Amino acid sequence: MTAQSIVRLAGPADYDQVWRLLMLAFKENAQFSLSHNKVHWFIQRALFPDRIQMSDTGPRCVIGVIGDHNLLEGIAFLSLGSFWYTDDRHIEEFIVFVDPTCRKSFHARALMGWMKGQSDAIGLPLLTGVISNVRTEAKVRLYERMVPKIGAFFLYKPEQAVRASSSAAVA
């Protein structure tokens, strides 16, 4: 049985389950190799923002989760960002993911609603999208019902890059 589709802010006690969901998402959707150190660095910034020095100009992140500390069922990972051509800030979605065992729920809609709520709360636009290897078109249709479509993603990998990234292992 799945948890209610209620999103809460992740905290330090959620670290192991956040990692678990991110690794499941990586296995399902990744287009590039995994950097354990980088993932750890981003999770630390989101779960322990009080450890970030005031002079640190790195990203500020937040993670919304669904479920108990011992078994998270969904995750949305957000960061503040800006494009190369502007000083305007936006909320950048790194990932929205629901555990495959919990997909017959309203978790994806709840996570999207939470992200839109974060956008409303701080008055910054939300940039979100779908990069996936599994049920891509169904995910796109869900997003199209919830937010305006502004583009599409395409990826070309030279043969060498394909071999290098597909040989990456997940621990």
C-alpha cells in the first residue's frame, strides 16, 4: 500500500532513502555516467543547508518527498538557477521520480503540484521537463496537462561516448 500523496520537505533522516530513490531514477533515466561524489554533494546541500557558508555561491537546493523516513515513495529535487544569457533566476527541477512500486498513485501529480507551489511561494518560474528511457511519452502527456510546454530535448551521442556512458555502474 502506498502512502498518501502528501509532499513534505526532506530532512537529514531521509538521506538513505533519498539516495535510494535517486539511484533508482539513475538506473531508469540516466543519459550519462554517475558521479557518486557529485550526487552526495548536492544531497548534502539540500538536506543540510545550515552547513553552507554565507560566502558560498554554489546552488541552493530543496528536496520534496512522499512517504516515511524509512521508505520514501517519491521525490522532487529543485535548485535555484539561471540561464547563461540573463540574471533572472528560476527554479530548476533536477528530478521528479516515483518509486516504480508506487506508480499507481497520485504521487507524480502531488510532486508537480508541490513544485508549482514552491514557484508560487518565492515568485520564480519553474523549469521542469522529461528526460527518460521508460514510458517517456506518458510522462510528457502528464507534464503537458500540468504546465505549458516550451520545447523538447534531443541527445546525440558519438559512438565512443555511448560505450563510455553505458558502461557506468551504479552502486
